[in-house]
Amino acid sequence: MDRVVFYYGTASVYVTTLVCIVVLMCFDCPWRRAWLRIVDAFIASAKHMLF
């Protein structure tokens, strides 16, 4: 496998994933609420571990 093809493939998957996440965050759906709950729990856990 050519390195250039590998890098372009990896970059395209990364960009596509980011675009999908941004699009999902624009709508008020259960996926958005679930993701924000996970992020909030992670932030609370990190604060608890630091302080």
C-alpha cells in the first residue's frame, strides 16, 4: 500500500467523522444529548481527580 494513499484515506475518514459530529450537534436529537452528557461526566471526573 502506498503511503500517500494511506494518508489521504486516513485524513478523509477523520474529516468525514468530524463533519458528521458537527452536523449531529446542530440538531436537537438524542445523540446530541447523550454525547453532551458523556462530555459533562468526563469534565466532572477530571475536576474531581485534579482537586
